[in-house]
Amino acid sequence: MDNGVSAGSTASTSTLGHIALGLTLLAFGIGHTGIISGVTAADSVSLATYVGGLALFVLGILAFRAGDGFDGTAFAGLGAFWFTWAAAADGKVSPDAAGAFLVLFALLGLSLTAGAAGGLFGQGVYGLFTLSLLLLAVGAFADSSVLGKAAGWVAAVAGLLSWYGATAALAHSPMALGRASRRGDAVPAA
């Protein structure tokens, strides 16, 4: 790729990344809650593979290219998480291995929570994501479906928060999600 070709603005990469993250978290969360009869977390595998995994990873690379280290780390790391989760969703791993995997990626979520800007939206999305992974991990270790359902609700709320913040950024609302305003881009921070 020619160095003169733009990789897109950090504002557009951030907005699309948060929409992708929001949709993936919503599908993943709703699947774990059991609120819709016959819909399970396994039903979100395709969305997690392509939107949460592939799209977020590519957006992470584009964010790095545009000089946005935070969104690059967030989207590439979360893309790796979703892609790996979807690949292992066939249940061929032990509950303890699944729990350990979730704890390891909760550490990524914790790092993202600490580094996020945007107050409620930035830290809220990553903080709730981290909490959902920890609840799922403890649920896997303890074989508790109740913790899995609680984690689903937390993930769904994180997904709604991410989706809302990105939608507010598209609408140029002062309640938008993002780090962009620190760099002088058009997306205001909440």
C-alpha cells in the first residue's frame, strides 16, 4: 500500500469499530441470557467470527496505520478474542480451559478500561466487557449457568453502550463515544 494513501480517519475507524464491537457484544450477550427462546451464545459464532473477529482486527490495523495506538490495540486485541472464541465455540475445550481463556482476555479488557477515554462510554464499555468475561470465567470454573446468564446481561449492556456511543458519534451528538476529540478530530468525547 502506498504511504500516500489514507487509511481513513481515526474518527471513522473508531466509530465503525465500536459499532462492530456493540453488535458482537449484543449477540453474544443475548445468546447467554436465554431471553430469546432457542437462541444461544453458539448462535453468535458467525457474527463473532466475521464482525467481531475479522472486521475488528482489520479496523485495529487501520487504526494503528492512522496513528491511533489505543483503538489499534483495542480493536486488534478484541478481534483476536472474538475470532478465537468463535473457533473454540464448538465445545471441544474443557470448562477450565475456557475459564482460563476468558480470564486472560479479561486482562486485556482491564487494560483497555484503564486506558480508555470518554468517561462512561469509553471506560463503561470496556469495564462491562471485562466484568462479563470474569463472570463467564467464574461460571465456567464453577459450572454455573446463573453466572453465565448474568455475564450475558452485562455483555448485552456493554454492547448497547458501545453501539449507542458510536451512533451518537455518527449523529455528531455531544454524547458520543471516543478518544478523537483529544486529537482535534470531529468526534467529541463524552
